[in-house]
Amino acid sequence: MLSVSIVIPAWNEQDRIADCLTNATLQSVTPHEVIIVDNRSTDDTCRIVEQFMAENPEAPVRLLHQDSEQGLIPTRNYGFSHATGDVLGRIDADCMLKPDWVEVVAGLFTDDPEAMGATGPVVYYDMPAKHMALRGDDRVRRTTYRADGGQVLLFGSNMAVRASAWQIIANQVCRDPDDVMHEDIDISLHLLDNDMKTVYSRSMICAISARRMDTSLISFRNYMKRFRNTFAAHPDHWRRHKTERALISLYPGLRLLYPVYQKYLDLLDVNPAERIWLGEQIELAESEGEDLD
């Protein structure tokens, strides 16, 4: 089975980075490496990662620093270029991987040698009705998150690229100095430019935060414009469905619900990122004969 590196760009992520590392390393198949790429963080992100590494010396975690340029794209590129696995997974620093994520990703690329990029659905760990939300996200991504009449677009919070494919497109992907595009869609379209296959798996599940909904309507709409901007930068590609329309229609309700639910979680003293896959992690530990005490 192919090896999987997990690359996590990070900028001021002290609140969630430890939970992210816990979920990335407590996997049914151990990742080849988990690379945190710090990008000039001014909070305790690096200290927390170093503490995690000290307390978990067996975990294949590496901390790199990309200080030459501020931004997600150069930080992502730096991590991809320093990763050594056969497959390069890419998530955000507030993402919580399902305990079989590495196993699913490794299997996808091992079983399908033509697959060069892969993605799957996400669930919001800090919102209610998680099962229903996961089904809804899966439906949206299967039916609308497409280009050129049906080609799969990768989602940056839950995606993987074959290392050999990245080596081909590394110098082709857009640098986006104005920061107006979706970097994950840009990677997707560059893969398609090279006639590389992208795939979608309903089993490749990642939990993410709904914190994007806790922004002003103007900010959210500007973020949604990145869809249009990215396709405008790639005029040879087209899309039938505009995913941002569905997201904008959901925004008012989620914007009202998000802060209320956070207060509910605070009242119960619940860390939703820590608990999202707790049951599966316990089952995994028990199956491996670990002493849960």
C-alpha cells in the first residue's frame, strides 16, 4: 500500500492544532509523516506542536517553517515539496481526520493507479445535526463540485494528490499574489490541464470547523467570489453548477446558529474537535489491545 504524508499549513492555530495532530496520528494506518508548516505564527502554535512531539515521540510529526513569504499557497507548496510520501494529503490546521482517513486515501491511490487527486465530504464538528450535515455535504460535492461537465474538484480541507502528479504541476499552479482564488480548485484545474484523473470518495471523511460562518455577510460573499475568480483565471475550464449559490443560501441560518451552539458547547464544557471521532478512536485502540486507562 502507498505511503501517505499529511501536510498541514498553519498560521496562528494555537486553539486547534493539538486536536488536529491527535486526530492525524490516531489512525488505523499510521501516516508516513505529518508535516506542520508554520507560516510566521505569532501565537503559541509552534510551542504546542513542539510539546506534542515531545509527549508523543513515536508519532511521525515534523515541524517546518516557511518564513520567506506570507500566505497559504507558498506554505502549502513548501510542505508538498518537502514531503516524502507517495501521496500528499492536505488539510487545514483546524481539521479533524476520521480515524480511517489515511487507510482510505492509501487504498484509493493504490487501487487506482490513474488517480492523481482525491477528495471527499466533510462534516462540521462544531455544529449540531452532524449526520444530516454530512449527507448534505456529500450530496452537494457529488452533484455540484465539478468542472468540465463532471470532473471532480478537490476541496482543500480534505484532499490528497499523488506525489508524482505534484512534481509535474508544482511549477504550474498559480501563485495568486492578490489572494483572490481558491487554491484547491486551482490545483484541481492544473491536474485536469495535464489530463490527470481526480476522484471522489464518500469514505474519505474529514471534520472541519464552521468558523467561516462566523463572519460578516460582506466578508463571506467576498470569499465566495473566489469561485468565479479561479475559473476566470482558467478560461479553458467551465462549470455547470455554482456551488457558492448553495453556500450563500445557507449562510443566514448558519450565521445565527453558530454562536448560539458555541455557547451551548461552552456551557457543557465540551471540546467538539476532541470528541468528534472519540468513539471510533476508542474502538481502534481496543482492537489494537491498548490499555485505555
